[in-house]
Amino acid sequence: MSERPFETVVAGTTDEYRLDVVTDPEPDTPQTVVYFTAVDIDEAGHQAARLLAAVTGPDDRYGELYAHDGDGSAVHCETIHLPA
């Protein structure tokens, strides 16, 4: 799954990211979805790791990081794993 709708109120932005926090084997049902902005993909990855660590949940969880493509879709960037 590389593209999913990106729900945003900022039209035409491309510096917006979404982190889907997943705590079970089914990635299509995230426990939490966090939207944030970052200056670039590297900073978004660092911020996503901090957000993943801050979310309450099981010790072994991961996050799917998506970038807003500017047209209302989310493009998968990377998977961030927080091991137990």
C-alpha cells in the first residue's frame, strides 16, 4: 500500500507528514494517526521516531510514515520500528 488519502486542511502543502502508529499485525487499522509538518524527509523521520516513542502502547510498535503529495494522497516514505 503506497498511496492512501491524506486528510488535511492545508490545501496544496507538501511539507506535511502523517505517522500511522501500528500495534498489531494489521497495518490498515492504526492505533493512532498523527499529522505534523517538517522541513524535509530526514527531519520528518526523526520527528516520527520521537512521536512513536511518545505514544502510549505496547513496547513493540512501529509507525508508517507518509508524506502529503500536494494532491490529497499520502505517499509511503518509510517504516519506523520501536523494538521492545
